Amino acid sequence: MAIGTVRACRRQPTADSRQPTADSRQPTVELRELLTTLTLQPGQRLILDLATMEFRGSSGLTALIAARNHAHVAWADIALAAVPPRTLRVLRVVGLDQIFPLHPDSHSATRS
């Protein structure tokens, strides 16, 4: 049973390109804040849809691991959906593709 999909989105840069509204850590911060609000039940699946998000550093990987730990403590599942190619490459290099079930989209992550 899936709890639903968490969509991580990047914010649009401001008119001053030197001061974007979100840096590479912003999606990570938002994901960590969202995790504190989620109550997972045993047997549920947390699906992280990464279609619009690119991680640019270790903080993104740390957020994914925190999400996995959050699900694990609740005896719930976690899956990643629509992982962008650059992020997928990083997941493979560090071996996290062996830890997270990967799906082409949220729908297929929900069905499996």
C-alpha cells in the first residue's frame, strides 16, 4: 500500500541570477522538513518522485538516506521514481541503486 508520492521541485531563480531563490541544498532542506511531517504505517510505501530534482552534492544523498531511515523505522517501504539521469549515475557510483528500488515513474512504483 502506498502512502503517496512526494514530489520534489526546484524553485525558479530570481531576476538577479547571482541570488537564486534556491541553492543546491534547498530541495534537500524541503525533503527533510517534509519527512518530519510524515507518519508512515507498517507496510506503506513512501515514493519519492525525483522527476524535477537534480542533486548537486552529498546533501541530496543524505536526504535520501534520511528518508529511507524514516521509512525503515516505521516498518514502511521506500521507492524512488523518475530519477533524472545525472542523479541515477551518482546513485550507481555510490551504490545506492542497490538500496533503493528504482522505478521509471510514480505509477509503476505504486503498482509494484
